[in-house]
Amino acid sequence: MKKRIRTLPSVSGRLDTGPVQFGSDAPGVYLKAEDAFAYATIIERVLTDVADSEALESLRSLERLLQSALTRRDQGLLNGIGVSANGFGS
């Protein structure tokens, strides 16, 4: 499901790929377009060739990036349903 691109007010300085929080909203991860495209390409490579170690390492990097937005509250909720920040079935 493709979501609509939301336009937000400018932030001071350049916003790079990484965890971000706007006001009191929950933290999330911002991916610059070039990084999103690179990760999409890597995911496609892994799905095509699971033995591609460079692609697997890039996916591990994406996993760490996505986990960087988890708050302690989020982790508590995940633990309650048996999911850890390091994978499933904690």
C-alpha cells in the first residue's frame, strides 16, 4: 500500500536518514529518498540471492536503523507480545 507523501514545515538544517521525533508525536525513522531506494534495491537482491553477504549486511544496517526509533515504551509493548528489538520470540 503506497502512502501519500506528507509535506511538513521546514526544519532548521538538513534532515538526514535516522530516528526523528516531531513535537510530542511518537518517534519514527526518516529515510531520505536515495537511502530508501538503496535499501529497496538491497532487499530485492536478498530476496533474489539469499547468499549475498553484502546485501545481508546492508539489511542488518537497516534493521539497526529502524530499531533506533524504538522508545522504552515501545520496547515494553513489544515485550508484552513476545517481540524483542533484536527479532521475534524474545
